[in-house]
Amino acid sequence: MDSARRFSVYVVELDPTVFQFHKFREANPDCTKPRSCVYVGMSAHTPDVRFDQHKAGYKSGKYVKRYGLRLIPELYEHHNPLYYEDACRVEVQLAEALRNRGYAVWQN
């Protein structure tokens, strides 16, 4: 792999109870009954390593640490690996695409 193309986007399935939080619902104003709740992120680590870091509390988003269930590779792996600039852009685009498909999305 090209050493510059070492970034990944990833999607974590969140426990649906996360939708009870005002800030999470506020980030998804058009979603009243989500298909699923997810977190979209990007990292220089592999998605597996980054998910483990979230669950261990290392630079973790509070929703992923508490409510993260599993990675959903079928939603992201076709994008990876990416250059940093592309990963930044794809993270935003992926989050928006999932919202358009009925997912409730949290993204930092």
C-alpha cells in the first residue's frame, strides 16, 4: 500500500438507545424513526484498531464508547485506503449519504 494512502473511514453501529439523547436527535433533525444509529469516523489506524480504541476510551467519542456495538464494513470498506484529504471529504460524504438513506448519524 502507498504509505500516503493510510487513512480509513469507518462506520460503527450504535445501540438504538443513543437516539434518546437530545444532541444525537438534534444532529439528525429529519430522522424521526431511524433505520439504525451509526457513528462515522476516519483514522490513520485500521477500523478494527480504532474501534478497539474507542471502546477502551482512548480519544473516544462518548457515544461510541458507551453505545458502540460493532463495525459495519459493508458501509465503508470499499472506500479504503485513502489519502488524508480524501478521507476528510469521504467521511462527510458518507455521513450525509447514510442520513439520506434513513440512518441517524453521529460524526465529530
